[in-house]
Amino acid sequence: MGSLEGAVVVVTGAARGIGHAIAEELGLAGAKVVVNYAKSKEAAEELVTRLQQSGTESIAIQADVSDPEQAARLIEETFQRFGRIDVLVNNACINVDRSMKNLSTDDWNKVIQNDLNGSFYTVKAALPYFMQQKSGKIINISSMNGQVASFGQANYTAAKAGIIGFTKTAALELARSNVTVNAICPGYIATEMYETIPEKTREAIVARIPLGRAGTPQDIARGVRYLIVDGDYITGATLNINGGAFMQ
């Protein structure tokens, strides 16, 4: 792509955390940004206002991507507003952490539906536009915990591992349309959720990270930007941004 100037970008789950940082990074680089949110309307609209004040064209669209009809509406409203879609970043994510003996079927389905199926729903809806344009970039946010075992996260690790497999197949199928599809696997990132972990546990986590710190949402956002701007010959890949906590 070479430049984000004028590119139309959809970021799911963009009101907070990693999604917020991605939307901000891409918007300040010149992209037209669709800030998707499910429930955090105020936070999403605050981000849109800040981007608009910096000269970035941006809108907030409410849609729960775990619902295929809402996911399709998100993509359709984007196209109706901007006439195209250049980049789709699937970031929307929830977690319900319990050991398997305490994990209910509903706990399992809820996370799989949102974290894995939601990515399929948005990609499926965007496919006709990408194929017609003969261009596009899809970036799916997976997790280091989709690559390694994580106690109490059977549903989350299954969803995030599924995203990696889905990314590879989508990359293979969409290459003929000049659409690249890649995954990013963040490690421990200093989001609001991370800050709720007890201090001693966080210290133990950091002690296992070779670079000696948790990542920031901006670390992930810069990885997304790299794949969009400089990743024209990268597809079906998994970019690990984890400070060395997991090395394949």
C-alpha cells in the first residue's frame, strides 16, 4: 500500500485497549477510520472526536460482530459512507476465564462466537468489496495464548488458535484478488485488563519476558501499521509481538 493517506480502515472493538491504539495510530497516519464498538459508545465517540480534531475523517459504528447480521451491517455502512474498504482489522475480543471443570457450555460458546466467529463474519461480509477492488488488507488480532497453553483459558486459546488457522486459509484463497491476510499475536500487553492482575503476579509475568516489560497497545498498533504500509509481500503470516515471551 505504501501510505495510509485516504485509506478506509475498519477496526473492530476499537473503543478501548489495543483496538483504540490501532484506530488512533492509523487515523493519525492519514486513514479514514471506522471505530467499531459493541457497548462502549462514549469511549468510541470520544476517540472519533479526537481523530476528527486532528483532521482525520472518522465515524463510530455500533455493531456486535458476534452477530453475523450486525457484522455485515458494519461493513455495509462503511461502504455506504466511504464507497470502499481498504483495511479490516479484526480486534474485537472477550474472555471468560475458568478452568475446564468450571467452564460452562455458554462460557465456551460466548467466547468462540465473539473471538473467532466474529472475524469470519466481518471477512465474509467484506469479501465482495475486496474482490471487486482487487486489493485489500485484513489483519486478525490473535494472541500468544493461541500458541501456548494457558490455564483457565480453554475457550480463549481455542478461539485465538482458530484465528491463526483461519488467517492462513483466507490468505491462500484471497491472494488471487491481491488481498493479504495476516495475524498478529500480542503477548502480555499493559491494557486495563492487565492492570487488574495482582502486582506480584505481574512481576512474575515480567520476569519471564526477555525484554523485561509488558508491551503497550501502541506496540501492537505499530505492528498493524507495518503490515498495512510495508507488508505488500507478506500474507498468511503470524507476527509475534511479545517481547520474546514465546519464540517459535
